[in-house]
Amino acid sequence: MAVTEAPPVARPQAAASRTGAAAVTAALVLLVAALAVVDITQGTAAVGPSQVFKALTGQADPGDASVVVASRLPRMTAGVLVGVVLGIAGAVLQAVSRNVLASPDTLAVNAGSYLALGLVGATGVSLPLLASSGVAFAGGLAAAAVVLALSGLGTGTVRLVLAGTALALGLNSVTEGLLLLFPQQTEGLYQWNQGSISQNGFDGVLQMLPVALVGLAGLLLVARRVDALALGDDAARGLGVPVRATRVTVVVLAALLSAAAVTLAGPIGFVGLCAPALVRPLARRFRGFVRARAVLPVAGLAGAGLVLGSDVLLRAIVPADTAVAVPTGIVTSLVGAVFLVVTALRLRDTGGADAPDRLRIPSRTAFLVTVAALVAAVVGVTLAGVLLGDSKLLLGDVANWAQGRAGQTVSFVLDTRVPRVLAALCAGGALALAGTLVQAVTRNPLAEPGVLGVSGGAALGAVLLVTTVPAAGSWGVAGAAFGGAALASAVVFGLSARGGYRQNRLVLVGIGMAAGSTALISLLIVLTDPFNATKALTWLSGSTYGRTMADVLPVALVLVLGLAVAVARRTELDLVSLDEDTPRLLGLGLPRARLGLLVVGVLLAATAVASAGTIGFVGLVAPHAARALVGRRHGRVVPVAVLLGAALVGTADLLGRTVIAPAQLGAGLMTAVIGTPYFLHLLVRGRKAT
């Protein structure tokens, strides 16, 4: 994998006086103060600005004063505290990693904290807030260490974001599994994970304030060393700065700040990414913002402005009663998704498509043996899926059911179980084929429908229909999913087409689209009827629960169509996956071929999402494994990848239904747990190769 080397952070060219920096800082303080004032005037209670003023001056009724003191002021204070610490944490992480996309989100700090708290919650142990912060700190620090170890400090942005995204997905899947396994012990943890600054009194803020102050003081003490790191490792060593110790110290302190924010308000997404980016242009214009000691507080102010601004905006455009149910983190995630896309378009992308891997070409006999083994595996998974579950059956029961002679109990079990097994197999095969097509067309080994936001767009389209038209049928949901996937694909591939689907730009735009889709889905679910929300959440988690044969039919038909197209166009797939020139020299219409294959890939991903929810990593893992087994020729890769995808999702669905029966885990969760280690292995292997 070619990765763009992030240029060292150049010391800004000072152009203006320190007075200008002071004026900018004062303007930011006034902006945050104004947002804070507006924020405490908003809420569900009929307490307007005049009542707030009276409450602050001790002249209000006891009821109004209680609302202001016990609810609105703590909410505003929590928003300021969370924004400040996340803004500073993001700024210092970007400085020491020399990577403009480093933040608590991209380093999986929030996901690590979430898992750590989930593990403690599953034990049934109730911890005070400060101890919970310590647990969250340990989890977040461990996750950040893993991501930085996999991606490497000072290396490319794509590897950092991908490592953090993949690890966060895997950790979140484990945590969600814990929530399903221990619903009583972890009650309230899911709501906490959505990220909200609402508070009941000042207790939480007062307990987290010392933790935040310790982190801030520590970062200010090492600020001069951070400035030295900006000059480069060699220059910093020349100045006597211990490079590795400084980076470790900064990461620990940043994780401490992030843990304080996560403990107080849950994960507030993308603030640590966006706030430093808003301050960065100021550092190029004003001499006063050259040093870290000046930049960090300003980044904190920008973070506070983002959090409070999001909260104010939410309550301004959404009715007060509804706004209470919408976490602030959803709004900041939407802002961050747009920011990520814009950043991807502005980044200098020199990491073009990789040269084809040099893989051995196995003999025809080896290929046939591989296919036979995979067919046997799929048949075995299918039989096990049909026979095993909360109630075990025999082959004779299945034979009787097929002939219409089974008893009522067996018929009920198989009527519900067989569609689930078929949905998992077809969805796995469709996602694997979609990943194979997209990777070939874009010549990008990391491209797959989930990472590129295509699955997220499909999910958004389907959820939009499910929540607005509860009586929508399977074909309607599949059509809505395709519409969402097509729109997401048009945005991602359209923005990435310039320069020939460069690796960095394509992946970052896709991740931004995926994050935005997830935030919009959460917003849609929160704002709609709870019954429909439950229905939507069920299959969004990648579950086959409640699937019928009508749900399976669209994806089965599209899978057959896609297989026919892929096999018929296998030579074109081989050519477009090589380079830009070879297809043209051989007379192949490259744009038309690309468009046609991408449409088939989008159709496959959309129907798979409509059939079995969002299941990640299959489109990435299966094509890679297929190429490793049978070489690069798509006449061989396509059938092997489809069989691998079907076997992977079928196995995940089987494990999710049987290991903890009668409780169940979604196939999407199990696939993420299985796929994350392999994905990280790919990143490590790519790092060693560069």
C-alpha cells in the first residue's frame, strides 16, 4: 500500500503582530461566551432569557431557578469543558504525530474507553465517577497505543485513519456484544455512547475538572518540547529533546483529557479533529500563535465553540421536546464528516494506485481443489445453520419439512431459520463480490463498500423508508437501499475521480461519507417513532433476525446477476485492475467499463444491506483472501471470493445464534470481530512493505 508521507509541520511564517493574536483570542472568548449565554436560554422548560437573568441575579421563582442551576448551567459548563479538553487533545496529538487527521476519534480512544467501561459494567461492579474515568483512561490509552503502533508516528494519514477506524469498529462490536449479553448490568451505557452534554447538577463537572486541569497543566509543561518536535526528530534531538519520551508523555496526557471528556459526556465525535484545523490557518497569519503554549488554549476555545455551537444549533432547528433526545455528538459527527471530506480533497495525494501484487499463480488442479473445499465448507455451514440454534434439529426433520410433513414446532423453527441462513449466505456472497469489483475498478486494495460509505448510504436510504413508510415491503426497502447507495457512490467516486481514484482521497472521502451516514441514521432513528426505530436498529446491527424468503429474494437475484456479469467480464476486470494504459491500448473503453462494473458493485452492496443489515469487512477480507489462494485472475478470484464471503457471514450468523442461545449476537458484530484482526494485519504488512 502506497502511503503519502505526511510532511513535517513547518513552522508558520509569522506575518502579523502579537496584538492580532490577542484580538483573535479575545474574539473567540466573546464567541464562546455568547454561545454559552444562548445555550442556557434554550431548553424544554418555559424559562426564557428574562427568567434566566433573574435566576442568575437571585430574583427568579424557585422553579425557574432550579431549572437554570440544576440543568442548564451544568449543561453549558460541561459543553465548555468537553470542548476545551477535546480541542487541546486533538491539537497536541496532531502536533506530535505530524498528522492533521490525528484525534481522539481517529486513534480509537473513545472506542477503547467505551469497551473498558463496558467490561466493568458487565461484571456488575458500580464505580464512582472518578474511578470510571480511570477505567476509561486505561482503555483509551491502550487503544491509542495500538493504533499508533500499527500506523507509526509521523507516517501517512490513510493508515492512521484506517487503523483507528478498524480498531474502533472491532472494539465497538465487542462492546455492543457485551450490551446484548449483559443488558441489566450495562443499562444506560448505550445511551451514554451517543454523546450528550446534558447533566443533572454540577457533580460530574466538578469531579472531572481536576482531571482535566492535570492534563492541561502537563501539556503546557511539555509545550516547548512539542515545539521542538515540529522541527523534525533530528532537529529535536539536536536541541536535547527526548523524542520518544515526549511523544509517549503527550499521548498519555491527551488520552487523560479524552477520558475525562468521555466519562463526563460520552463520545463527542470529531471535535478533536475539527478544532485544531480551524486554528491552523490562524497560526499561519499571526506570530502569537506560533508556539504550542498559545495554540493549545485557542484550540480549546475552538473546541468549546464547536460543542456549544452544535448544541445551540440543534435546539434552534429542532423542537425543544425532540432536541432533548438528540445527542450533541450526532451534530458534531455530521460537522466532522463534512470536514473530513473537505480535508481529503485538499490533501496532497501522491499515493496513487499500487502496483499489482506479485502473487503466485496456482495450478488449475489447486484452484479446483480450493473451490471444492470451499463448496464443502459452505454446504457444512448451511447444514449447521439449519440444524443448530436455540433448538437442535435432525436431517430427518429437514427432509420432512421440505416435503410438508413436519410437525408444527419443527415447521415453525425451520420457517424462521432457513430464510436467516439463506440471507446470511447471499449477503456474504454479494458483499464479497461487490468488494472484488470495487477493488478491481479502483485498483485500491483497501476499497470495499463499508469503508467507502456505500453500505452506509444504503443503510440510510433503507432506514429512511423503514421509518417513514412502516408498511414498505422487501422490494421497496431494497430499492431505497439502492438509491442511498447510488447517491453515496456518486458523491464518493465523483469527488475521488480526479487523479484516477487516488488511494488517500478515495478512502478518506469514503470514511467521511460513512461517518456522515451513521450520524444521519442515528438522527433519523432518534426523531422517529420508537417502534420503527427498534425495527431499523435490529437489521442495522447486521442481524438476520426476522428475515423472510421475500427479504432473501432480491439479494439472491442480484447475486446471480452479478456473478454472471463478473464471469462474463472477467477479462475486462483483469485489464482494468492493471493500469490506465493497457486497457486503452487493447481498445477497451475504460470509463464505460468502470461505470458498468461500479453500478453492479453498488447494486450488490445495496441489496445485501437491505437483506441483512450493515455487515463490514466482508468486502475487504474475502477478495484479499481469494487472491492469496488462487492468484489475481478474476476468472478464479470471483467464485472463490463469493464462496469465502458466504462462508464467513454464514459462520458469523451461526456463531451469533448458537454460542449464547437463546440470546443472539448479530452477524455484523461477529463478522467485525473476525475481520478486524485480519484488516489490521493487512495494515501492518503494508507498513513493512513501504
